[in-house]
Amino acid sequence: MQKIKDQGSSVALWDTWNNTKFEKKVEKGKLTSEEVAKYNHEHLLGYEFCVLHSEKSHYPYCYVTIVPRNKYVGVHFIDNEGRNYLSYLFNEVKEDRTLFLEEVWFYQFIPGNSSEDQEYRMHFAFDQDGNYAARKYIDSKGKYEDYKGNQKLDFSGLYEKYPEFGQYEGIIQLERPVLNDIIF
């Protein structure tokens, strides 16, 4: 279970990623982490943030990591126990910065157990031609099983426009119809 970082810790991490020096300004109240994130977004530097269900939620809905240098956006969904149960990993695939959901990780935890002990985890890989493959890891037994799609699928719903700062509705969308048929 990951803890939400305070502003100073988050900015310190971003400073490490980006070779910037904003942490002290945030600690002194001269900048907020949101202002630093906006600067990072505008200058194609990495940052991350949480999306809350509501102010009353114990855990965020998801956290998002944006690393433009690597043409990467990761969205990590959190369950009611504070565990990352699903990750969407997008990569830029077009000149206009269009993103494509290339990988999904799904974690199945042991039923009735609030710990991070996994029953299994699944890794799905998608390509833009409609092909997919998956690997199910059963770590407790030290084995894995491979699966490959037997037909090409329409993955048009796996593309997303690169988000403007603060406009993340597209990338944090949990429901993606083609995935419902494959994963859930």
C-alpha cells in the first residue's frame, strides 16, 4: 500500500527525475506542488498526482505518473484497501502526442484478505494492429501461464489524446469496453 506523499516529498522526487530545484521553494511556501506540476507539464518534465473519489475517501481513486521524456503515462487504480489493483500504461504513438494503452496490469488479491498478498497478477500487452497477449503470474506456485488472442480486435478505444494540464478525464477512465471482454 502506497502512502500519498506530501507536497515537499513529491516535488523532491520530481526534482530528482527532472534535474530541477523546486523543493525548497515549495517548503518555504513560495510555490505549490500544483504550480510545479503545471510548469513540469508545460516544459515536458515528469510529475505525478492523485485523483480522489471524494474528500471523505480513505484512498485515492487512482494516481497518475506522467513522464514526457519517456513518452509514458501510467494510471494506477486503487481499491478500497489502498492497494494498486489495476494499472494502465500508455505510450505516445503519434506525432500529435496521441497515447495508446499498450499494457495493463491486473492484480487479484487473496479474497477476504486486506493485505497485499496476491492470488495472481495478469499482464496484458496490446498492439495497434488489434493483437494482444497476456501472462498470468502465480508467484505462490512459482509459475506463469501465457495466453494469446485468437482474433484481431478493435482497439480504437485504447487511444487517448495527450491531456492538457488538469484535463485528465480521458486517461483516468476506468471503463474501456474492449478491455471488459478481455480482462474482467
